[in-house]
Amino acid sequence: MPIPEDVTGEEIDKDVRQELQSLPKTLADDVARNLVMVARLIDEDPEGAYGYSRVALRLASRVAAVREAAGFAAYANQKYSEALAEFRAARRMTGSVELWPVMADCERGLGRPEKALDMAGAPEVNKLDKAGQVEMRLVAAGARRDMDQLDAAIVTLQSPELASSSVQPWTARLRYAYADALLAAGREGEAREWFAKAVEADRDGSTDASDRLAELDGVEFVDALTEDESTAADAGAEKQDEQDADEVDDRDED
């Protein structure tokens, strides 16, 4: 797959670069450039990211960072079985528990919420950092909702991190999940309150909390022009185009 010339491979994290040092330099550079493309495309073009991840995997399947990148690319394309296999491989190589929450979410994607809940109660969770533990809580709440256990999902999300007034990278998503669970349970007033709190914490627009809040408040977003006005504007534009074309013809005749 083509890679833009401005992608050198130096853009990747230094820890990943260190992992790639086990490869011949030319090969390491090729793998690094493909990994950069995965990172660039995974949000906007997950299919493209998946393609680059497969190239990197073909070149260096014994590098943990490559297996992890391939897992996230598969995950972004809802290829949960494939993603889970790659995450497991990366975990075997590193011994790290960092991928435990996303592995549990893959189990959800495969229709196995009970397995995700088992993972949420496993000893590995205690080894996660705070961000990982919050992520695991979100996955567990999602699994409860998959099983139509709305009250249990709400209780699962109730935590010191949810109650905290400080804003952390996970705060907006945690508040959003809590608001969404409350709304699903018919607790609209509380849901509105927590969607508003999610908006306050969502500094990078990672959720659509503002839209959900507006929807609860009955705000409707409409085009500035009515349908009739839009039709009239289109007709006027077409008429102007015809006049411009006639003027060009007249000048050609002269």
C-alpha cells in the first residue's frame, strides 16, 4: 500500500521504535511507516488503517507493538475475533495487562457479555492503572446493558471517579455512559444532569453529549433556509448560471 513521502517512521512512539530495533534497519523503517499510517487513519479511515496493519503484521508478526496495532485496527473494523487474537498475542509477548479492558470489550462484541463480566472480576484488573480500571468499569457496565441489567449497569458506573469534580481524560466518557444508562432506565431528569456534566468535561469533543443534552431539552437544529426558500435560491442560482452562459456566447459572437 502506498505511503506518503512525508511519513518517515520517526513519528512513532520511542518505545515502539525500541521494539523495532530487533529488526534489520530497512525492515524496521518499513514497519514503522506502516504503523504510522495505522495511527493516522484509524479514526477517520479504519478500513485503510486495517490494510496498513496487515502489511506491518506480514513484515513483523513477532513484534508486540505490531500485534497490538493490528488488534486495534481489527477492533476499529468490528473484527472482534481477529482483534482478540492479536491482543492475546501481544499480551503473551509483553506480559502486560494493559489490553485487558479492550480484550473484554471484544468478548462483548462477540456476543459474550458474561465472559466480559468474568474478566472484569479477574485479578488482572487490580494491576491496571486508574485509566485502565475506569475503562474496565465502562466495559462491565456495557456488558450489564447487553444483558438488559440496566440497574446493575448504573450501579457499576457509580464510583469515586464518577463523583470526583476533577476532570481527567476519562471523565467525559464515564459521565456520558452514566447519563446514557440513566436515560435507558427512564430516569430522564438525572440523565439530563449527567449529560450536562459530561459536556463540561468533554474538552476535546470525544462524545456527542452536547447533542444528547439538546435533544433532551427539545432543541431542534434546522437549516437556515426553509424548503421553499431553498428551492427559490436554487432556481435563482440556475437562472444566474444561464445568464452568465448567454453573456459568454454573446462575447464569442462579437
